[in-house]
Amino acid sequence: MATLDHGDPGDAPSMPTPTAPVTRPRRPSAAEEARTVAASTNTATLASLSADGHPWASYVTYGLMGGNPVLCVSHMAEHGRNLAADPRVSLSVVAPGENSDPLASGRITLAGTVLRPSGSDIDAARAAHLAAVPAARYYIDYSDFTVWILSVDRVRWVGGYGRMDSATAADYAAAVPDPVRPVSGPAVEHLNTDHADALTAMTAAFGGFPDATSAACTGADRYGLDITVTTPRGVSYTRVGYLSPLASLDDLRAATIELTRNARRS
Amino acid sequence: MATLDHGDPGDAPSMPTPTAPVTRPRRPSAAEEARTVAASTNTATLASLSADGHPWASYVTYGLMGGNPVLCVSHMAEHGRNLAADPRVSLSVVAPGENSDPLASGRITLAGTVLRPSGSDIDAARAAHLAAVPAARYYIDYSDFTVWILSVDRVRWVGGYGRMDSATAADYAAAVPDPVRPVSGPAVEHLNTDHADALTAMTAAFGGFPDATSAACTGADRYGLDITVTTPRGVSYTRVGYLSPLASLDDLRAATIELTRNARRS
């Protein structure tokens, strides 16, 4: 993952580092994160080019064909006229969530060019948009509306503070949205509320912090748990990975029970 | 208000029209609506121009100096580099809400150019951003972050289906955010739950539908109530205006009691 340092104002806090290897540190790739954000909602903001070359930001709805967004916009709106005149666009999607700090939200920018579907893509694009935006059935057949497919050739993902990377168009196209993260909220809360000791044991055994005194789960995805760990040396962040990737949220309980057993045996 | 017709696919529903004058039809102006949307949140999507001229959509936070958004972005992010190279931008803001139909949401596009504040504006812009985005205190002083003021010269407002207009930069600058609409949700619910008969009486007397059989309030602003009215002729939409504009939500109760009394006397 690409990282860059801020210019240090001189008072940046320091965090304790792991004192043992993190057993299974795998996280979702930037391409997987981006596909997960793309699949998480049906609203976005489009950047298009107005007639005078000025960039124009406008709210839109979208569906998905694979990872390519499908828009349905009116030629009576400025963005509709922009797309017809210049196909260069990008789309910003913000994952829904209730972060009190807005910059902690996951978001992506998908850049590329729009094209009008042809052949069998005409029906497929229409169906993809309607599946994501049921209300579009009231206007999609008005003569001023056009369906556009955004052919993605550049992907930027930001997962929150200090978590960001680009993905290639090929990796983005091939990636699969995370089956766990978007639906894991209640399970994460349950882990923290009812299994705090197990989280601490897992973090001590597999998260690189044998001196963990407590651990809280801040997120779950197909590969593991994001952990905030407290030690006598301070608070830090790490991962506890499952023994194998999960296919669905249904597998999370068994995976964490297995981890807890292994941790207590270790 | 500018209106445009969709190309009619032949099966558009028809709505009953008022059979009496709407007594006080005043609605917020497009400039007032846009200022209200701008003041309703602290997150937006920026459209900037990348080095190759491609439009770049990215999630940002903002505060306000008057109606001008104040951004704080890192030069390590593509949008930060874009602003430094070309000041032409626009910003899309979507009013928070829980519409099941995303295109029913109010939103604006503010287009203009960004500039770095100078003189007394340096402290004012910093304070405006921090007031809206408290978490920015953790990074606003990093050397890679820059505060930018978006000098707005073009304003487009969309209030939902069929409600949209442009505002001049001067009207937008002079307008005041609505003191009622963003906080009126519980009051509107109370009107519908406990005062349905009063709403029907007001709508029959002042909303242009003497044949109203029921009426529901869908929104309140400083000038009046948005009403969905049912008549034997079908369902339509109208306004019931207060006798004078409200300064705050605290005035809503007295204003609607006055309207109800007048309606029952009429």
C-alpha cells in the first residue's frame, strides 16, 4: 500500500508497535475495497465537463454492470448535456455510515469515459440501473433520459485516515465486493459487547501484541478483524485474520470461535 | 421558476389543478434554497481538473464564509494538486435526509474558482472550516494541507422532482439559510399526526383546493407549508403560506394556530 507522510508539525503522537509477528495480516486489496464501496449504495457525485471546460459536480444515482457504474440522466440537466458533448467523467462514491468524523468514511473515485450501451448491453444496462434505483422506472423511458455506462479506467480508494491506494482497472474489474463488511455492524457490536476477553486473547496470540490488556473490534471483512488494542505501552491498531477467508457473514461466528480456541491453546 | 417538460412517453399521470387562488404561494427562492442546502451539512463532493484535463470527483469537508465554501485539502491528494494547478472547481452538496427515493433529495452545485485567503481572511477561513469540521484541528496545521475559499459565481439548485432553478451569485450571497426547514421534521410529523383536520381546513381555505378531503404536510419552511392534498378529483400538491415569514421554528406553532383559526372562520 502506498503511504506518504504528512509534514510533521512536531507534536504527532507515537503509537506502540507490535512485539510479535501479526499472524495473518491480509487485508482487502484496494481493488476489493473499491468494489465494496461501489456496491454499497446507489447515489454518487459525477464530475463532468461543462461547455466552457469548467468541471461540474452533480448528484446522480447509479447501478452497476460488474464494476462499471450505469447512469441515467436527463439531457435537460447540465450533466446530461455535458456527457453528450464530452465523455470524460469521474464518479465519487462515499460508503454509507455513521462516522462522527466525516473523513473516516470510505470513498472512491472512479474515472473513465461514458458510452451509450449497444447490442445486448442496452437491456443489461437498463436492468442494472433499475435494479439499484427502483424509482427510475418512473422516468427512465422519458425521451430526455439517456443511459450511460461509465467505463472505468482509473480507481482511487480512500479508506479513512492513512488508508488509501490506487487500483488498476483490471484489478478493479476482477475484484469481488466484500460479502462481510457491509453487513457486519451488529456482529462487530456483539463481539465487543459479549466477547471482549476473546478479542483480547486473539489479539495477544495473533495480532502481534502479546501485552494486550484489552482489544476492541472496529470492523470485520472477509479476511479478518480490524482491532484497536490497548497495551501498557499505549493504544495501537492491528489485524486478527481468520484461518481462511469467509464467504459470507454466516461464517463469522465459527471463524471467531475457532480463533478464540486457538488463541487460548497457544 | 424555470420549468421544462419531459418528453411525454404517453402515459404520464395528470393532477387536479386548484379551483381557487392559492392565497400566499410564496416559496423560498432558489438562492434561499441553495443557501439552506449549503448550511445543512459539512461534507460535499468537489469536481476539480486533473493534470490531463479530466474532471476529478472527490469527497471533501467544508465550512462556510457567508455562502462561500472553505475547503482544507492535502497536497498529497489528487484534488489538492488539482486546485494548486487550476482554480476552476465546482462543489456538489446534498441535503441530509431519509428519502427512500434518492432523487427526491435537495442538492446544489456551486461553481467558481478557489483562492487562498489573504489578510484577515486567513484566520476567518481557518475558523470557518474548524467550526464546521472540528476533527480538522488534528490536521489543518500539517504542512501539506491548504485552506481554500471557493468564490461562488454560479449556483444551481435542485429541490427534487420538477423543482429546480439557477440563482445568481449576488442573490446567493445575499440570501439567508432557512431557519425552519432543517429542524422542522418533528413539527411536521406532529401536524400530520395530531392536526390532520386543521391541515385540511387550511388547504381548503388558503391552498386553492376548496374540495380538499384530506391534506398532509410534506415540509415546512420560513414562508409556509408544502401540502399533498387529496380531492375527489385526485391527489395534487400545493402551498399553505403563513401570514408572515417565520424567524425560527419556535414561531411555527403560533403561525399554524392562526391559520387554522382563520380557515375555520372563512
